Amino acid sequence: MRLWLPPALLAVVLCGLSAAMPVLEPLFRWIQPDKQQVIYDRGSFLFLLQNHLLLVVISAAVGTFAAVAGGILATRPAGRDFLPLVSQVASIGQTFPPVAVLALAVPVLGFGEAPILFALILYGLLPILRNTLAGLEGINPAVREAATGMGMSPLQVLVRVELPLAGRIILAGIRTSVTINIATAAIGSTIGARTLGDPVIAGLVNGNTAYVLQGAILIGLLALTTDSLFEALERTWDRRFSPQGAMA
Amino acid sequence: MIELRNVTRRFGDTVAVDRVNLTIETGEVCVLVGSSGCGKSTTLRMINHLLPHSAGEILVDGEDTTAMNPQQLRLNMGYVIQGTGLFPHWTVARNIAMVPRLLKWPRQRIDARVDELMKLLDLDPATHAHKYPQQLSGGQAQRVGVARALAADPNILLMDEPFGAVDAITRENLQLEMLRIQRQVRKTTVFVTHDIDEALKLASRIAVMDQGRIIQHDTPENILRRPASDFVESLVGKQDRGLKLMSLRPVRDLMTPHGSPKPSRPGADVLREDDNLRLALSVMLWQDLPQVAVFNARGEETGVITRERIIQEGA
């Protein structure tokens, strides 16, 4: 149970701070003495947090599903021909800055949540895809040979052998993807999506460092919480599937 | 019974297996032997349809394998490979239980079977059942591999260089174990190796392969006495044949039995009836004895064997 304590504690701090930011008014007034308004009030932090999180969760869910499915298809006998293409796309796509994706998506999808969701899915897909390929390709061929040779159907080999063995690496890919996307989602505020990037953008526009800090602190905390949640998930996975820390 | 009729396998333009005809009788151990790339593994992998054959037909108990569901076919064939292929995320017990679980045996039957097999392969269930494969030594892991293959009591056992990656002493033990188990369970076995000594030791019949063809298919003794070609002759070792023939025959064949077994002195140097003549000769040479006493499995002295007789009739 001790495993889940850090993410739980961080989550409490995150929610508490989002709900009770005005309590810290004296601190922010000391940082930014020349402004009348030092606590961002064009939307509650809890709402922004919730919306930010929703964007990340939806994009992670869609991205994971698409990337794992793609990775599995590319490693099946029928999809082998696509493997080099898919792994190249996975590596090259990562060099594309998310802002560029946003700029290209806005004319097509308009302002608001849609283009940022699109960018997040596209961008978050790649680390997961890369890790799915690495995880599946990294399985000892003798293990696969034995599984097939002893009478498992292709689906049984995938579900009972390959995914449990590759799962740890896939999970690490999802962790990277989600952590990156928590930061990237904030950019959505520039095109009208409501995220924790709102106070940051507003602060930058008005020269209000206090606003910037409030947004940045909450985004940072959210990233830390999520990361420690994945840390706990990965450890739980290890206990379940690779008790000696052994990979195939 | 497994029958291969004119079986051919091509990879692109190269012919890996060329019109092979081979019949493996029920209960016999057929060893495919040859240098690497001769097509022996390919032949084995076509029997359980891991590789489809390009031409010819493969029959298992009279049924054409291409017409059968490959999963059903494989569930009735134990498969042991070099490097074991044990599932690293499963315990030893779960690994052995793989095929029974696929066949949806009831839980208690699986547990009992796993226990039975671990004992058969000389693995203590209490200490090893809950270990993971990476905690085992090479020899233990390979025993688990064999147990896993035997789990659902298949009629056929396919073994692809199973003892190729373990050290010489462990290999020797595993070979003896395999002979012992084979006496108990009598599986129709196809065994692939590049080691002619392993082949001579384990086989009822040996199929010598070269360049995708079977050069000779015969008993170990006939392979040694009447090699079909220069290739077979060099494979079995021209000069070494006398001793190899001796190692095929048990001491029982040439000993002079006592009228009734005598109780043995404790600590007597035990040469068993099942030991081979080569070993008997070696014992006599080392201890400089003209003859040596032979004991049965219960430790009673049942006869003597002389150096003279081995040299006259041994090979």
C-alpha cells in the first residue's frame, strides 16, 4: 500500500491548492506588488484542472489504443511489411514540434478543444508506438516459438505471452506520453481550449508573474502526481508479471 | 506413427529439405543427425506444422497433417527446444501446466499432474514449483522444458537440440534421464541433434541427413557397422567405431552369470548390468583387473565379465 502513498499525497496537495489558491494571496502579492489582482480569477482553478486532465486522459486513451493496436499489427506476420515504415514514423514524428501540429490543425478544426485534442493524440501516440514495438520485438524468439509450437493460437500467444512480457515497456511508453502531454496541453490555451495554461498565457500577456506562477505550479504538480502514479503502476506490474525484474 | 512422404521444403530458390521419406514407428526414438543447415530442424518443424511443407505429405497416425487444425495437432505433440523457451513471467508449475490449461483440465487434475511430472524429472515440487525460470540452472530449466512437453501426455514428442546449450556433465545426466523416462512413457520421439554420440546413445533408429536429404536411416549398430557413404562414415568417426559399438551394448550381453545372485559387500565398486561394455573395459584398464563383478539394480552381484571376452566379442 505504501506504493500508492506518494501519488495520493501529491493528488491531495494538487486539489487542495487548486481549491484554495486565494489563501496564498499574501505570497503572490509579495512577488507581484505592483498589480491589483494577483490571483487568477477568470475561471476556477478546479475547473481548469478538470478540463486539463480530461484532455490528457482522452488523448492518452485514444493514443494508447491506436498505438498498441498499430504496434501489434506491425509485428504480426501479415503486417510485417509495414514494420519498418511504422517504426520510422514513430521516430520521425517525435521530432515534429507540437506547436506546429497546432498551427496546422486550427485552420481545419477551428478554435477550442478539438485541435489541441488532435495534437495531443498525434503527439502522444509516438512514444507508445515506439515502446510497443520495442517491447514486442524484444521478446526472446524461443518463447514465442515454444508458445506456438505447443499449441497456442496466435491470439493466445498475444494475450497470454506477448502482452504480459511487453506490457512493462508499453506502460513506460504511456508514462512518457502522458507526462509530455500534460505540458503540451497547456499550449491549448493559446487557441481557446480551457486548460491550466490559461493563467500562464494571461500572465504573460499582462506581465503578471503571479498568474504565470499559479498556472506553472499546478501544471508541475499535475505532472508529478501523474508520474508518481505511473511509478506505482509499474511497480505493481513488476510484482505481478516479472517478480525478479526479469524480461524475456 | 509419423510418416513423411516425399516431403520437400523450399525457402525461395534454395531447397532446405529434398524429397524426404521417413517413417517413425510408434514408441521409437528417431534421431535426426547432421551438420548445421542440413535440414534436420526444418524437417522437425514441418511435423508440427510450424513450417508448412512445400510438397509431399506428412501423416500422423495415418492422418494428413495439412487437413488438421494446427493448434489441435500441436497440442498432441510435446515440443522441447534448445534454450527451453520457458515463459519468464510464469512460475515453473504454471509453465508445466501450460498445455493442460489450454485443454481446460480441471484444476485438481492439473495440480496432480504437475506434481507427478516434477517428481518424474527429479525436481522437488516443494522447492521448485514456485520459482521462476530465471532462478533455475540450465539443466533444471531444460528438465522443466521436458516436463512441460510431457504435461498433457501427448503421443508424440518433438525435441530440437534440447540439450545443446547445457554443459557436458548436465547433458550426460539429461540424456540418462531421457532414456529412463522413455522406458517409462514410450513416446514416439523425433529428436534433432548434431552430436553423433548423443544420437547413438538415445536412438532406436538414426536418420543421417546431409544437404536436405536422408543419407541413411537405420539402427545405431548398423550405422556404425555399415555406413552407407563416406559422409556417414566420417560422421560416426572411422577410427573410433570399435569403442562406439562397445558403448551401445550393455554388460549383460557378455557377462558370465552366477547361478544365483550373491549379496554384495558394501562399497564394492559397482558395475551394473545396464552399463555399457566400453565402461566395463575402462574400469578394468584403470584398475588393471582381468575381470570385474557385475551387479543388478538391487545391488546384488549377478555375474562377472572378463577383459578377454570384451576384446574378442565386444565390437
